[in-house]
Amino acid sequence: MKIMVTIKRVIDYAVKIRVKPDKTGVVTQNVKMSMNPFCEIALEEALRIKESGLASEVIAVSMGPSQSIDTLRTGLAMGADRGIHVEANDSLYPLSVAKILKKLVEIEKPGLLILGKQAIDDDCNQTGQMIAGLLNWPQGTFASKVVLDKEKQVVTVDREVDDGIETLSLNLPAVITTDLRLNQPRYATLPNIMKAKSKPIKKYTPEELNVEIKSDLEIVEVTEPPKRKSGVIVSSVDELIDKLKNEANVI
């Protein structure tokens, strides 16, 4: 069984985000980029499934400009067997990504598709659900535990919900999106980084996959969040209640 994993190139989580002067987006030039943390978790889970003998191959997929290949190489260094890069210089929104993934699934025919639940740049949390709908596959989102039964062709997913843990049993093929507590991603070792340079990366364009890239969203304006006001120290419970009631208007 093949496992396909999506990888997104995003601004590194430790970088302080700066908004462009014209407020059309955030500054990405000369900014450190890295793999989306949720994608790292998705890839780690796929690698663990393969190492347990339940999968034969892990395919990493990335979409975006040519620089996305660097992020894809990181995934290959972590242990993915081969990569697929769909080169697109225009902005990609969840529905376009889901349509491209559908075409790649039809080509590769994986038994399991694993995605991070969301990307830390746009926080959309939509692609996994959309691709499951397009493929008509069962889905387990926000997975905190994944158990695969290859004989029964079933995957059991524990997912965190407001009321606790919900357990789903999904028939394969299926779509899974990963949450933070699923695993701790590994670091790529130097020997594996060297090996990754020789691993194959298949390249496509949206046109070759017969997918039209168009925006379903319009970004009106991007602004920084308002600065938080400094706190105050109150001298009594009565003063605290007064401020909560008359200034904060929360009680």
C-alpha cells in the first residue's frame, strides 16, 4: 500500500511576521521558510506506518514555486521514498490544492492520504475535508492516534473534540488530517540528507493535470493584530469586579 503525504512550504514558525506596506499580504522575501509543522507530523506518521511493515512506499507531495523543492527534499531526507512537485507560481487556495491532489491520487492510487490539519500561514483547515469530498473517501480529521489494520483494510482514528476523544473506524482508502499530539517528528540525519539528493522528484504543472488555478477568495486587506494593552494591578476584589463590569463589560 502506498501512502501519500502533503508538504507545504511556509514561513518558519519562529520568524516574526511583517505585513507589507500596501497591506496586500506578508513579507516573504529574505525570510526563512520551512516545512509546515502539521505536515511534519503527517509525514512522521506515514513513515512510522511504513516502518511497521503496513505500507510499501511513502510519497511526499508539494505544490508551489520552484523553491518548494527544497522543502520536498527535507521530506525525502526524513524518509519519504520519492517526491512529487506541482509547480505553480500563483497563490494556491484549498479548493485548487484539493483538485490537484485528486488528480495525483488518480495517478498514484495510494491507500491512505495524510495531511496536516492546517497550515500555519493561512490556518484554513479545509484541504483535507475538500479532498475527501472530491474523492468520496471517508475522513478522520484532527487525528491524535492512528491504528492501521491492513488485513481488514480499516484504519482507526482517535480525534480530539470538545467533549473528549472520538474514535472513528474508516474503510481504506481514506483521508486523515493530523493534530499536534499525534507524534513527535524526527530530525533528518546527515546521511539521509545526502541520500535525499538522489531520490526522484516527479514534476507536474496544473495544466498537465488539467486543473484550472483560480481564486475563490479575495484578500481585501492584511493588517497586524492590535497591540495588547498593558495590564493593571487591582487592590481588592471589589475593584476587580468593578473593572470587569464597567470597563471590560464582561459581567
